[in-house]
Amino acid sequence: MSKVTFYTLGCKVNQYETEAMEEIFEKRGYTIVDNDEIADIYVINTCTVTNLGDRKSRQFIRRAKKLNKNAIVAAVGCYSQVAPEEVEEIEGVDIVIGTTDRDKIVDLCEKARIENKKINIVKNIKGHKEFENLNIVDVKDKTRAYIKIQEGCNQFCSYCIIPYARGPIRSRGLEDIVTETKRLSKAGFKEIILTGIHVASYGKDLHDITLLNVIEEVSKVKGIERIRLSSIEPTLIDEDFMKGTAEVKKLCDHFHLSLQSGSDRVLERMNRKYTTSQYKDIVNLIRRYLPNAGITTDIIVGFPGETEEEFEETYNFVKDIGFSRIHVFKYSPRKGTPAIEFKDQIDGNTKHIRSEKLISLGDNLMDNFHEKFIGETMKVLFEEANKDDVGFMEGYTTNYIRVKAKTLEANKGKILPVKIIDKENDFLIGKIEEL
């Protein structure tokens, strides 16, 4: 029986798509093995959001061929989509697939082996209008399940390559989403995470269906106790959306609202669709409905032309908002995006200094947020054994705080009330209360 292994880079969408491709291979009689085993087929699900993503993609491709010179190597995903010829020229690549047609991967691998020649099926994605269903039937040993509900992005932020890698927005049919949710519920999952490339755009190509409709319908599925949203555009949030979601008690009070900069001038150069004032109003609106909501975000430092004054504006804005967690990225020039042509590119050392300063602030903000809940009782979905403390399990609250507590491994996958007694690094420490 032939063996196949996967290297997955990048976002949760990529991870979801990898699991879907694994299932396609399994249905055809292949065995999925870990990366440290010698395989007959290596699939590298690439990322191109940053230069680092490109570089790691190339490294994994070369590593695969070194492990087994006779193996078939397939490069799929975003990097393959935006630079198919470049990927094809990497020594060792046999198959190049972009962000469509991944359901054909097994046939293509077998064809490449038989014909002993390279295959490149990447096509222009600009006019692609159909959502590609890559369903996952048999989800592996996890307690939270991702459902990809949307593909593509029409925002065209000046720094971002994703619209060119993923194409225009396409929404998955509501009925299909509900069907997969029911299947996951029967498999024992308690929490569903709705993910996509630009989730806030869900339904804009369907005209009569919105993201709120998805949340409402998924919440009706018996056995599902939590619904979580992946990263969303701040402009999705308005009074009607919050009123609607407030009635869906299963929706987690956690919102990952992409910020990218706390300077209006930088936001304008980035082609973001909001101002800092609008963003703050959105955060205040969320907190009015959900006072304990975890609000997390992404921030880019060192965008072309970012002055010290603009960076300080970002720093002070982040501090003022009081995020529960932040993810900091150094600006990475991407070929094919407008920002690569902008003047006043920022040097690496300045990016590093600004990044470290924001990361330190983020740690303090997370600590402050966590401290608020000491003494409170919170519902925790236990997911796995804690690596450092024997006999402890860990999991997440609805507002996305990691909690560990002493409990039996048999409680994996259960949602239990936990009295918070202390904090440690990025964890809260709790004690399970009697039911």
C-alpha cells in the first residue's frame, strides 16, 4: 500500500484543505503517514502570504525529494497559484496544482508516476465563480471542527497577495454547510469554527443569504454547543448583526477583527475600508452586547512609509482598545501587489524593533485580560493533555482563553465549568466545579 505525507503551511483554511485531500487519498487506498516516515508521495500545501511562506514551501519541496528521490512531489495551494512556473522549476517538483482542482490530486499523482513527466494544471482564477467543495467526512482526533464556508476575497488591500491566489469571493451553499455540521455533530464535536478566506463576504455572491443566516442554521443542529467565527472584517459588525448574534446563545464571545494599523494614514495606504474611529466604534458595540468578549487582532509593522509617529499611533491605539491577544507581522513585500512599488520601504531592523515593542504590549494586554477572570467560573472545552503538568488537561473558554485544570483524560471533548484560581504565562489555571 502506497504512503503519502503532507506538509501544510499557512492558515486554518490550508489545514482544512489538507485534511480534505488526506481523505481523498485514504478513500483510494493510500496510507497517511507522519513527516518523519519515508513516503511514496509528498504533498506540500503551500503558502504565499509572506516571503517566509514562499521560502518554507521551497524548503519542504526540496526536503521531500532528499528523503525519497523516487517519490512523487505535489506542490499545491497559494504559492503554486500565484507563481506556477516558478514552482514548476523547483528541482524535484512533479505536480503543480493551484487553489482549484485539488479533488484531482490522486489521479494526477498516479498519472505523473506512470508517464514520468511534470504536470502543471494551474489556471487563471480571476473569473472562477464556483465554490470547490472539499468535504471532510472523517475528522481526525480533534475536539473543535473547522467548516470552510467561503473562498476568495474582493478587498484588494495594497499589501495582500491573497485575492490573486484565491480569486473572487465564492460562498458555500447553506444546505451543504448544515449537512456537514450534522455529520460533525454525530462524530461527537461540540464546537464548530466557521472559516474561509474572507468570511465577512459570505453570501455576497448569493444575494439572499448572509453570514448571520449560517450562524442561525448551524446553531439549530443538535449536539453543537459552540459556534466560533474565524478572522472577520471589522465592517461586518453593525447593530443588526450584533442584535441577531446576541439571540444565538451558542455563538462564542470571541471576535478576531483584523486591524493591521492604528494609523489612519497607514490604513489609507493599505486600502483598508475603515478608519480607527470606525474600528473603535465597532469594538465598543461588541462590548455593549458582550462585555467579556475576547477581541483579538492582526497588526502589520513596517508598512512602506510608516513613520515613527504613525507607529506610535498604532501602539497607542492598540493599548487604548485593550485587545485580549494580538498577532504581529512584519510587512513582507509581495510581487504583484501595489505596495511593493511604494516609496520609503522600511528596513528590517526597524521592523524588528517595532515588532518586539508591539509583542511586548500584546503580552501585557493579554495578562490584563486574563486577570479579570480570576475568581470567575468559566465553561471550558477540554481538548488535550497539558504538556508540562501531568494529570492536567487544557482547552478554551468561549472568549478564547486557554485554561488548564487537573482532570481525567476521559473529559477530553467535554465542556465543563471551571473556577479560575490563578494565571500562568498565557494560561488561566482552574479547578473543575462539581456538576
